[in-house]
Amino acid sequence: MASSIHDLARHLNISIGTVSRALNGRADVNADTRQRVLDAAKKLNYSPNQSGRSLRRGATHSIAFMLQPHPGDQEYGEPFFIPFLTGLQAKLAESGLDLIVVMGAPGDYQQERLRRVVETRRADAVVLAWTRREDERIDYLTQAGFPFATLGRSRSGGDAYPSLDLDFEKAGADAVDRLVARGHRRIAAVRPSLDLNFGYLFLAGYRKALRQHGIEFDPELIADGFINEAGGYAVTPKVMRSK
């Protein structure tokens, strides 16, 4: 069983303050006392109180990932997010950091949860997913000066933060190119039902490719749906009726 700083102080018959200063390498503790404390800490399997140390040092050694399902998507973006979070945790662990996943509820766009994370210092930084075209979370974190990164781009916040994203413009264009190569001319597209930025990027690539193939854009062939397999099935009848 791990010992506390109180156990160390009782074992050595010195004050808790002296033990604390010795463990933190303070210059006002003589070398002999410091060594006695370090030896006793090893012998008694001393374990520091990380919560207390975090409060004193202003660091939690944790990164918060803000995750929420959208209406109609109760599985939090499966199958994408589980392997993503597993990889993120493994990478953070290499630097001695922990991952905290902050769950939201459908329709709640996390602003209040995000404020609590920042104001209570539950984490040292935040990773945001599902970035919107104009994202108030990014504006808030930028104004607060709180470290963050995003999974996806946004018009908000300028270029002052790191982001990771796929080339959705190219994905939209490539999809059109492949279908045209197979003889198709009336090509529908499904975009997210919410104001997610990648939907705009995909549609921009889609429309660019249509122009390059001399195909007129038809807004009747654009359908809004949930970003999962079920969402695709749900909008298919609408697209089929547009023939």
C-alpha cells in the first residue's frame, strides 16, 4: 500500500513541511535531511497526491476530448471515434498525460460543459471534434487563451490553433469523378444535417467537379442527413424521388 506525506513525516519524526520541501528539492533543506526523506519515500512506497499537486502547480496532466452524439446518432460517431480515442490516449501516455472524455447529450453543443472544464481547470488543454463552420467553442477558447486543438477546420479562430482534418474537398471531387467515369450524370450528395464544416468542404469539392464535367448543379439532388449509415438510408427515398 502506498504511503502518504503524513506517513513519511511520522516515520522520520519531522514536520510535513520539511518532508514536502525535501521532496520538491528546496534549497532550504540540508542534504542529509533530503536524502533521509528520499530514502524513506522509496522504502515506504510513497505516492504523492496528484490532485493536490495539480492544484498547487496549476496543471492536471490531463487533456479533455469533447465528445457528443448528434440527434439520430446515439453511438458517438462509431466506428470512427473508439480507435481514434485509443490512439490519442496511447500518444498522450508517451508524454505522461491522461485523456479525459467529456460526454455531451444530443442537441447540447457543449458550450456550458466546455466552460466548466476551463473554469475549474479540469484539464490542461482541450481537443474539439465536429467543428462547425462558425464555432462558438473555438471563439471562446481563443478569447480565454486556453490551449486547444481541433479535429476538423473552422472559419472561427483564424489560424492560431493546431487542427487535424481530411481533404474533404478532394473526397467530394473524387466521388463525382468516379461516378462520371461510370457514365452517371445525375449525382446526388448527402451532407450533415448540422452546420458541420466538413459538409461545406465536401459540397464545394462536389460542385467543383460537376463544373469540370459540364454538369449543372441541381439543389434538388442535395439531401441533409445524419452522419451515419442509418442517416444515409433515411435520405435515400428523397433522393430517389428527385429523378
